[in-house]
Amino acid sequence: MLELRPNCENCDKDLPPDSADACICTYECTFCRQCVESVLENVCPNCGGNFCPRPIRPVTAHREGVSLKHHPAGTNRKHTPYSEAEIRAFSATTKHLTPQER
Ligand SMILES: [Zn+2]
Ligand SMILES: [Zn+2]
């Protein structure tokens, strides 16, 4: 199950569970859409993978015991250990490859 992490790992923008701006890689590294597009260039600085929009967990329990209320969003804020220059340098080595080629 996704943690639904609360912030962008790069710019620290809040990314609440209903945010349409939250993007994740397969490891659930979480960044805002603006950082993914303008800084990361669709390369995760932690794993080299690509990003997709994070799905939104329903607030309504359409099935018993399954909703945001039953499985609330995470509260543990993460911050990338990499500087923007390091992120851009890493991205430059990988962004020309399709996700399937990485
Ligand atoms: Zn950001
Ligand atoms: Zn990643």
C-alpha cells in the first residue's frame, strides 16, 4: 500500500492525499509535478526511474474498511539528500533513455 507521503522531497511543497500535483516512482519517491518537469526531468534522483501521477485514495469507503479514513496518508516528511546541481547532473546521464531502457 502506498504511504501517500506528505511533501515534495525536493521543494518541500505540501502534497496532501488529494493533490493532483503529486508524482511517484515505483519506490514511491514523491515529488511535485513542477519539480519532476523542471528539475528532475522525469528521472528519479534516488532510483533513476520515471514518474507517474500518484493515484488518489478514495475518501468514501466504497468497500468496507477501504478508504482514506481507514488507511490515512503518511506524515513522515522526506527530503532529498541531493543538491539541485547533483539532481540535474544525475538526470543528464539518464533522461535521454526511455523508462524501459533504464
Ligand atoms: Zn517540488
Ligand atoms: Zn525512485
